[in-house]
Amino acid sequence: MIMPGPTEGFVRSTGGQVDDMVMALIDGAYDRDHDVREIVQLSLLTLGRKQPELVLSSCHSYLVRHSKLQEGHRVVVLEAMQKVIQETIDDISESLAVDLVRLAAEEMTSSKLLSVFYLRDTLLCVCT
């Protein structure tokens, strides 16, 4: 396991109700219904456009805390993160970017089931 950085696991919260809403969306991201999963991803993207630090740090924290998360749930969260990163890369702090790169690298080395190409694209998105 990668040693935690100075901000790893730290959610950049707003102090408002949106913080809890983001965590609830992440927690419910792996619904049985495909349409619900898509709506959750779209909701995270919409919130991420306005609050990228909150959404990305919340997703990061969730994935770190739930290391044995079901693969499908993990993929939904990672896909949402990738979409937010692609649209808000210029608004992401350097410290969060470092945490995201560490997470992507750890996912690439620890997961046998998740697509290496998907994780590579996420990593490249953060690094560019």
C-alpha cells in the first residue's frame, strides 16, 4: 500500500449540506438499475463542475476507506472521477492531484479486474 500523503483521505468539504449529498451519491453509485447508476454519475459530474475539490476528494476518500468495495461500485466511482477531472483539471489543487495520481497508480497495481486502459486514461488525465 502507498503511504498516505499529507492530505490523503482528507475531504475538502464546504461545510454545507452538499457534502453529505456527495457522499450519499457515492455510497449509492452502484445501484442495480443501470439508469440510476448513470444518473448518479451525471449528478456527481454536475456537482463536480461546481465543486471539483469536494467531489474528487470525497470519491478519493471513499475509495481509500472502502478498499474491498465491490468492483462495479469502484468502477462507477472511478468513471465519475475521470469525467470530473477531464472537465475541471485546471481547478484541481496540486495536493489533490498528487493524491489522485497515487490512487490511480495503486488501483493499476492492485486490481486484476479493473481495466488497465481505463485506469491509465484516468492517470494520464490527472498528469497532463
